[in-house]
Amino acid sequence: MLIVEDWAEIRRLRRSEGVSISEIARLMGCSRNTVKAALASDGPPKYERARSGSLVDGYEPRIRELLAAFPRMPATVIAERIGWPFSIRTLSGRVAELRPAYLPPDPASRTAYAAGEIAQCDFWFPDIELPVGFGQTRTAKLLPVLTMVCGYSRFASAVLIPSRSAEDLFAGWWQLISRLGAVPKVFVWDGEGAVGRWRARRTELTADCQGFRGTLGAKVIICKPGDPEAKGVVERFHDYLERSFLPGRRFICPADFNSQLSEFLSRANARRHRVLGCRPIDRLDADRQAMLALPPVPPMTGWRQMLRLPRDHYVRLDGNDYSVHPSAVGRRVVVSANLDRVRVACDGSLVADHERMWARHQSVSEPDHLLAARQLRRSRMDLIRPAAQTEVEVRPLADYDSALGIAPTSKLAGPDGRGENLDSQPRRGQRAGVPDPSVEGAHPARVGGPAGRAGQGRVLVP
């Protein structure tokens, strides 16, 4: 058989050099018919082995009859019907070759997305244990990674967020959109509690999601339950992260996870996509131009609450306590937080700024706040402490009698010759110690001092 090198040389000699067929046959050491066959062929010579018979050939007519009647009949049932005595692998291979001829055409529709039309969002839960500080770790169920993939360009983005609550979800969602630099016209979600659900054959969104999409001017669609194919683009992206990102990596904190994930995605978006036939970043500009522009005022995302600062000057957010400057105790403060920082403002002034903690049930204290609280407590104790007692002169009560023009009490001699107070004996019908209104100018007066504490007398005013 003529080899490829000889075939190529024969054609060169004839076409380029103009050598005759007889001379080519002499130079190549072959017959003239071989030279003529090489010049007449359209392609290089290829060895094809003659096909030998198969054990299935004798059963093929019966197989075709069964497939014509029942195109989807399994190969095991066909083997039973035709009495196949050999290995099932040999029969199943021939059945797989013959079956398409008896099945009706079933073309699959290829999903295509217009530029700027759609973006699919979902949560990915990596199977890792991530240290979050204070000796705590977070597992896969408590570590949501918010992902978003554009349908036209397949540009993927993701960020690890502290929780699935509405405050953290919309903060992370806005972070991915702002990084993209434009707003897709439609967002596709699964039934997420903070976003919405599929109910009564239609999408039902939460109030927070309605406000968020209204600011963006976009549409949000909730997939039907049990229909993962409706957002297969982002599902395949999760599988890609499981196989290509997680293996062999170690993370020391949430910031380290997001840093490694961002670096990985920058390289992944610059690789050739098999379905697209190009890189996602090659389509990104066309995708952005067809999207909506970012809103002039960003949507309100993250945690936000207003309260009166208690005496212990701490505020609680997502299970953790954060210290505030004690000068705001008893006043209204506004607590706002995003994925990274926790800030507290009072009358437009910042009174606290902390890093967002991912651990739970912890107290975060600023040394300046503790020092200010200690100084304020010390100054308050000095203010309410009682003054030192001073000695006051005791004035005789006779001086007050003289100042009021009250004469001293008159005394008369009694039967026993001793002095007796005129009012010491009560009159008939008068109770002792009760003034007699019939006595003109009489009024009660308490005799003070050491000698006058035994009772009350009556003083006569001339």
C-alpha cells in the first residue's frame, strides 16, 4: 500500500516539476498504475480494515422489527425477546446504533440570551469551616456566598456575606451590581425568604425587594419550586466553584475568603468559555451597554435603626454589642451597618465606628469610649457628693421672744407658797393643754430649751 509520504511526493513531482508518469514510477519504484491512482485521489491514502462479521448480525432483522414496533424498548427486554445467549454489552451497542432510526426527531432548543437582558442570582454554601474570631468557626449552613452570573456574557461575580437576612442580602446584592457597573433588566431568583416566593402561579416579592428593584428600575422573577433548569447558568457556576476553587485552599478569615475568591474570578472571567467560544470579558462591554444605568441615588441597604442610647452606652446588632461614646447617653442615635463597618451617629456626628464582627454574642469596646465613661462617672460622683458639715451657733430662744415682743411667762404664788404657772391648772370644761378662747389675747406657745420641754403653758400678754 502507498504511504502518505510517497503519495505527497508523487503529486509534487507531477504538479510542480512536470515529471512524466513513467519517470515518476521509475524514481519512486512503483508501477504506473499506482502513480495514476495517487494523482486521481482527492485525499491521502488511508488504511481501512475490512469489517468482520458480528454475533449480532444474525439477530439484526428481529431487532429492527422490535424497534419499529416499540422504539424505546430497553436492550435487556430485546435480549429476552430474541433469546440472546451472549454478553449484553455486544447487543446494547448494536441497539444504540439502530434505535435513532426508529425514534421521532426530538431537537432541543438552545437557550440564548440577549445582551443586557438577564442575570441569575443564587446562594452557594461552600463545604468549609471558616474561623470568624473569638475562637468561633462558621460552617457551610451559616456561610452564604451570594453569586450573580450575566446571561449574555457569562460574567460571574460572588461575595461572602455574614447572613441570609434581608439587610445583608441586599447589601451584598448592591455590591455585586455596583462592581458590574450597570443594572441588568431582569433578575432571576429561587424562592428566597428575603426576596420573594412563587405563589398562586405568580411571583410574590417582599416589601424590601420591591423597594430595591424600584430604585434600580429592574424586574425580579422567582422560579417555580423544583425547577433548577430555569437558572442553569448560575447552577453550573456553583459546580465550577466546587471543582475548581475550593479544592486545596485554606482560609483564615472571611476577608481572606473574599480576597481569594475575587482573585479566582478575575482569572475565570478571562478564560475561554466553551459554550460562548470566547472569554466572558470579551462580551462584557456589549452586555453593559444594553443594561440599565446605575441609579443616581443608591438604594438603602444594610442595617439601619434609631434608638435612645442606654446608660451602658452599647448598641446591639446581629447578636453583637458595640460600644458608643458615652456623651450620647440618653439621646437619639442612628445605627447603620453594612458588610464591613458598624457606625453610630448622633445629631449628624459620628460617635462610634467599628469593624463588623462575624462571630456571635460578643462585646466590642473602644478604649476611648471606656476612658470617657470612666471620667464622666467620676465627675458625676464629685457633683452629687454631700458637702462637709459645719458648726452652727445655737441662739437662745429668749432672743426670739424679745424680737417678737413676747413677755416672759408670769408666775404667782400658790397655796403651798411655791410659784405656779397661771395656766398650769385647766379651767372647768377645758381640757388640759387646749387654749381657752375666752381669755383675751391668749395664744399657745411652746416653751423650748432644756427647761421647757415638759409641756405647754399659756402666756399672758398685757
